[in-house]
Amino acid sequence: MSIISVPQTTPSSLATKLPLALNSLSKTKSVDKSPVPISSIRKDLIASFALYDGVMLKDNHIAFAGGITKAVQLVKSKLGHMVKVEVETETREQVIEAVNAGADVIMFDNRKPDEIKELQKLVPNNIITEASGGINLNTIASFGGCGVNYISVGSLTNGVKPLDISFVSTTAIKPE
């Protein structure tokens, strides 16, 4: 994924950043990794990442593993300590569990800026945080002061209406 810094009044080293998900499976760093026009953005504020740089544990992964802790432990035991593990969270309890499980990145999914600001207080500074879900170019400014490291804006790369091929398990054991 590519990262674009959000202009703020803070120094650029402290600015919140926008990760841009890629639809490329290429593992070469020479491929253009910027699916969004960025002509007005300074090139020195862009970092290069790809879909294989880490693991994102979403609700179904967590449900099938039997909880956040088990999912993080399983991924880290299989992939090792060099791979970053991001956990999608929707509740205060999930944030606390993700912190205690050793997640490297915690995503606050579908939360309002004031909720994120409160949840952010539960996360130590060594864990990266991300706001995601329902954020677009009209609402992004309201997330600027919530304290996260990254803000995901899906509308930047979701210009085409996708075919919904999601799989939602109704039989997996969900932690209480």
C-alpha cells in the first residue's frame, strides 16, 4: 500500500497518514504502487507498502480462531516476529484484548472520531493505530485530531462497484 500524509499543523513526522490499498499482487517494488492521482502531494511524504507486508485479522479470522488472542498467537507462531499483525476492532473489549495479545497495529473499525479518541487512550504508544470504515473525503477532516497514526479512506481506491463475494460465518464460535 502507499501512504499519503494528511496535511496538519503538526510537523510532517507527526502527521496522520492515509494508507492506500493496492489491487496488485506483484511482489516487485518497481511497480507503480500509487493507484490514486497524487500530483498535488509531495513525493517525499509517500512511503511504499504492499498487501504482503503484514497480516490483517478481520472479524471472521478472529471468530474462526476463537478470539483475538488466539488469532494473534497463531499468526505470530506461523509467520514469525518480523511480520506485523493488524487487528480489526469494533469494541473497547476488543481493543484491550488486541493490546494484551501483542497486536502491532490496531484498527478502529466504523468508529466516530470521539469514540476513537477515547479508545486511543487504551493503546500504548508502541502500537500503531488506524481509523477505518465509512471515512471519505467529506468526513476525513473530522478524524484529524483523534490521535491515530493512519486514516483509511476506501473511497480513494473503491471507484468501481465491486462484486460482493464476502463470506460471513454464522456458525463460528465468537468470543463473548
